Amino acid sequence: MANSIQLMLNSLARFINTVPAMVMHILLAIIVFSFFWLLRNVFTEVILKLILKIFSKTHGHFIKKILSAFKKPLRFFFVFLGLYLAIYCFPLQLEQQLLISKLFRSILIFLITWGLYNLSDVNSILFKKLQEKANIEVDKVLASFLSKFLKVILVLIAFTIIAQEWNYDINGLIAGLGLGGLALALAAKDSLANIFGGIVIILDKPFTLGDWVSTNSVEGTVEEIGFRSTKIRTFAQALVTVPNSTLANEAITNWSKRGKRRIDFELRVTYNTPKEKLAKCITRIEEMLKQHPDIHQETILVKFDNFGENGFHIFLYFFTITTVWGEFLQVKEDV
């Protein structure tokens, strides 16, 4: 039995010796890469569960949300790690090794940035935690702007680090961008004015998404606030795109910010109505308004106003609790 095994080993050794060295390197590289490719999901789940187990007693839910942002980048990390180790199965010169190391570090920076990019999303746990710690309620438009700004900063930082990794002169690049930026600013001053107008709107918050606003040029419901323009849906269902620089320099009436909405009209009563009935009519209307659940109780005026052409005029002046157009009309109709 021992002789048979020895013969098999000798035969395998002779076969290996007959296989060219390059073929062996290729086979080994394929095996290494396939190993990491096939088990990338397993490695990812094991590492995520290990990290979650370590922090489960303190910030389990928070850590779980953070790890979900890095799940896909971590999966790709194992793919690139397998590729990196597979390449090192070949005999490489020093320059080639340095090149591959730079490339792998650049990919690593990209994957980390990818995870942070996911984490900086407006709906991520990071924004919610910051609001809880600071005890503030961030407007969804401002949160969206901060999210986009943070993503741009992350991309620029990653680009800078990768450029330095490949020995590019960042100072010269920044100086070139400065001159190019000046030329671009002169050529696109209207676009820059719109961007700054958007920043003013977001920070000053004269309106937010869903508000009913009116300006000199448009009236409707705000659907989207972007860097360059704001989209407003008119009551005729047309979508109007207004440059932010125009909105920032116009008087904006935000009807949604009202705590109540006014109703005023005159009710005519014929001249042959006796004084007692007129007084009773005024009193009963006032009592009805004071008992109405949708009428604001702060200001209710029901008064005989003047002698009209065809009868007495009773003046009604009051406010609805709702400011929504459809609900307001319903209350007005009911009264």
C-alpha cells in the first residue's frame, strides 16, 4: 500500500515537472481568484456579523445601519483582494509590484469612499443621529442639500488622495482649477447666480416642498428645489421651472404658512324684515360660527353693516382652521 502511494506521488511530481512554469502560475492564479470570488458573500457576512457582535451591546442598531452602507463595497473588496493575490502568483519585477500596490490602494480608497457616500445619503442613520444629538429638526430640503454637498466633498477628497497616490502635483492642479474656475465663473455667471439663489432659498426657507406659494410670475405648489431652479406645479397642473436667482429677488407669498384662512362676505336681507328678526338672525349666525368645529374662534364678526340697494347688509368676517384649498372651500360651502 505504501509503495502504491509512493508511486502515485512520484508520478504526480513527474507530471508537475513536465508542466511549464507559466501554466502553473496561471492555474494557481485562477484558483486563488476563484476562491475569493466564490466566497466573497461568505467573507462579507462573517466580518459584518463579527463587527455587529462586538458592538451589539452598545450601539447595535446604529452599527447595523452603518454596516449596511459598507456591505456592497466590502463584497467588492474581497473580489479585488482575490485579483490582487492572484496577480502576485506570477513572478513580478519590483516596478510591477509597486504599480499593482498603487492600483490596489487606489481601489481601496474608492471602496471606502463608496461606503461613506452611501452613509451620507439624506435618509441614512447618520443624518438622523446628528439631528438627535443636536436636538434639531433639519428641513428635508436643507438635509438634501447637505447630503449632496457632503457627497461632492467626499468625491473631491477621494480624488485628491488617489492623485497623490499616483504622485500627481495637486498644487498645480488646484492652481489650474482656480484659473479655470475664474474663466468658468465669468462665462457662467447666470448659472452661479442661480446656484447662490438656491443656497439662499434653502437657508432662508421662505418655502419648502409641498407649500403653496405665489410670486409675480407664478402661483402653485412647490414640487422640487434644486441647485439651479425650483419647480412649481400650478393649479392648472402645468409644471413651471423658475430660476432660483429670480425667486431669490422676488416677493414670495407662502399661503401654506398661514395658521388660518379668511372668509368674508355680505348677506342681504330684505327691507321688510322686522328689527327683531334681523337681530335674531345676526345672533344665530354668530352662535353657529362659534359652535362650528372648523372655524377659528379667535376672530368671529357678524354685524349689520349698511343699507344696501335692495336690503340690509349683514357683514360676516371669520377664519377657517384649515389652510388647504379644497378643505377651505368645503367649510365655506358648509357655512
